[in-house]
Amino acid sequence: MMVMRKMFKSRLKKLGKQRIVQSQKGFTLVEVMVAVILLSIVTTGVFSGLITASKILFKNDSRETAKNLAETQMEFVKQQTFIAGSGTSVYTAAPIPAAQSGYSVSINVISGPNLTPPRDSYLEQITITVTGPGSSTSLSLVDYKVN
């Protein structure tokens, strides 16, 4: 009888261990590796999109700054005294604000008789070119000044 009890107890212990082993929940190494790989792919896609968006934002900001500078320079030139028939760049550029350091401005003036077709000497074609930092942005604005 004692032997039977020991055998019964040993079987209970084995069954209990099997149930414990079978009922344990967890992830296998393969499942964890697949989850890590999927997470890294999604993260790479998100960061790639953020980097592209920031580059586009910087480029658009640079273009908008160049456009605003060109328009400001054009208004500044139009307010200066007209010198008929000069044919040279006699206009000075407005000072560039410190916030836009790195941008440069050039002013080119063509007087009326030098235009194609020739016009009277009371007309000037003014071309303002703004170049951004690192020469990455270049914008030209053309307008006319009349006396």
C-alpha cells in the first residue's frame, strides 16, 4: 500500500509538472526577433518621412526668404532717385537684416535705349538677384522703373 501511495504521489507530481510546463505562457526567441524586426522597419519609415519633410520645409523657407528679400530690395530701388539713361547699376541695395545673414543681393539695371527693343531713356529694367546661403537658393525678380 505504501508503494502504491508513493507511485500515486510521483504520478501526481509528474502530471502537475507537465501541466505547469504546458500552461506556462511566454514568447519564443523567434517571435521576439520578428517583433523587433517589424518595429525597426516601421521606425525607419517614420524617421525617413520626418527627415524628408524637414528638408522640404527648409527648402521652402529658404525660397520664401529669398522672395521676400527680392521684393524688399525692389521697393527700395524704386524709391531711390531716378537717373535717366545711366545704363549702369547706380542703385544701392537695402541693408539685409541680421536674421537673413548668408543671403546676398545683386542689382542689375538696363536703361531704356539698351533694352530690346530700345525704349526711351525714362525707362529702366531692374533685375534683382538674391542668392541664399551656400548658393542653394537663387531667385531673380525683374521689374521696370519709370521716371
